[in-house]
Amino acid sequence: MSDIRHDWQVEEILELMGRPFNDLLFAAQSVHRAHFDPNAVQVSTLLSIKTGACPEDCGYCPQSAHHDVALERERLLPLDEVLEAARNARAHGASRFCMGAAWRNPTDRNLERVVEMVEGVKALGLETCMTLGMLTEAQARRLREAGLDYYNHNLDTSPEFYGQVITTRTYQDRLDTLAHVREAGISVCCGGILGMGESRRDRARLLQQLANLPKHPESVPINNLVQVEGTPLAGTEALDPFEFVRTIACARILMPRSHVRLSAGRTQMNDELQALCFLAGANSLFYGDKLLTTPNPAENHDRALFERLGLHPLEATDDGASCENCGGEDIHAA
């Protein structure tokens, strides 16, 4: 199962998801240990550099201009504020600094301001990640020239369920942006959101889309829906926590050398559930009190959890892979 594949069938993934819980976690943990230090976690910090007034109508997102949400809109942050936040993130153990802007797509003028941020954060010794919406080929190349390491652009859910969540951007639009990013030589951060009312088959189809990309995303964020009053998905029935863990385990098996990230929704998880996610193969998380506009566990709580579980954060120069992986295939939040 640990071989890299790009031809997964949905019925194979559903069979994995339906296995006895202990068997599934054993398989996922075995794959995880074959490719990573099982006690190392890649730590990222996420900052909203431009908040609210997004023209997209994503049903989960409080930043959409379509939804009546109590959210203060903000213009693009000045460079010095972004760099100060990056220094603080580095001081608290983050190896990657992620920046998100609530845009459908950046203008070329705004992109140049973002380029300054990438260059400044890189100079601090941090890996850089951006999520800015859709990109053209030229914009992706410009970000790569600036030194951008990762670009986040989630698929969110299955192609079949997608239209029930978003109508202002197509699934193909998202795939096109991922292709532009990959062609520019930027690493891909791409995952989805669970608990939006989708079926298990939808979750399997999401994982199938990710695992069957020409190259697996280097980072796979798995979000647990944060229900925000005023958004269309507020009031959705919460996902069974064990189903969330099953999805993490399947992501690990399907994409053995990707970092699988616990993203939004960790405030809804107790420590025991997060520990199960690490056991299932999650090896990355967002660190800091807020993810864009939604709450996240306090930094001191995460540090205490790491200590209780014997986990340690990766350095920015360490990919977390074991020596056996040498030479292998290399927001909601990012």
C-alpha cells in the first residue's frame, strides 16, 4: 500500500474507509512510519493578510461578501505588520509562514505587494505559503521568482458535492490553478473540508481527486467544518469524529509521502481525538490562536499536547522523511 499510485479507484478507497477501525489505523501507521519520523510534526502559522469582502459564495466561509456575518473587513496588511507576525511565528516554533487573502484572484498590482511579503518572510528563514485564490500562469511564475515555496488551493470536496457548496467558481477552475502552480515549480498545498453534509463517498472522491493528481500535493490540509453563524452551512450536522480519523488514515495511505495537516476545526477536537489523528498519520498542523478568522487552540495548549504525546516540531530545513524516503516523490484555511 505504501507505493506511490495515481490510479486509485473510488471503490478501493471506500473499502479502506470501511475497514475495522483498528485495522485501518494499523495500515495507516505502518505507511506513515515507512516514510516519516512518526513523532515529528511540521508546524505552520497562518495569517490573514486581507480579510473579508470576498466575491466568492463558498457556503462555509465567513469572509464571503454574500453572507451576513459579523466580520470586520480589512484591506491588505502593510508589509511591516506581516513581517512582525512572521518573526513572532518563528519565535514560537513555526517553520512555515502562510499568508491568506480573501480574493477571487489577485490583481497584478496586489500581487507585487504580496511578492514583497514573500521575499521578506523568506529572508527571516521561514518557508513561505500563500493562498490568494485563482492564479494565472504568469502570476504563478512571478510568485515562484519571488521564492514562494507553497501555494494553497483546496478542492474542498468531491466534484459531485461541490455545487452544493460553491457556485461562483468551478471545480475545473481550481484544478487549473493547481496546474499553473505545479508548472511554475511551486509546491502544492491542497486538501478539503469535512463535515459539510457530504457523504462518505464524497470524502472518498475528494481523496481520489487528490491522490490521482499527476503529483501528490506536498501538503494535504484536512479541515473540520467550523460553523459560523450567518453562513449557509451553519447548523449542519456535525461529522462523526471517528469518520474524521478514518479520512485522515486514508489520506495517509493514498498519499504516503505528503504531509497530512490538521487544519481548521481543531478547537472542536479534544486532545484524545487529535492524538488519534496523529496515530492515523497526520503530521502537520497550524499553530497559533487564529486561522484567518476562525479560532485555533492556544499555542501553550499545543505545546503541552506535544509534550504529553512525545512529539516535536520540524525545523524549516527538515522535511521529516526517514532516510528510507531519500529520492522519493517529493484555508477554511491552507
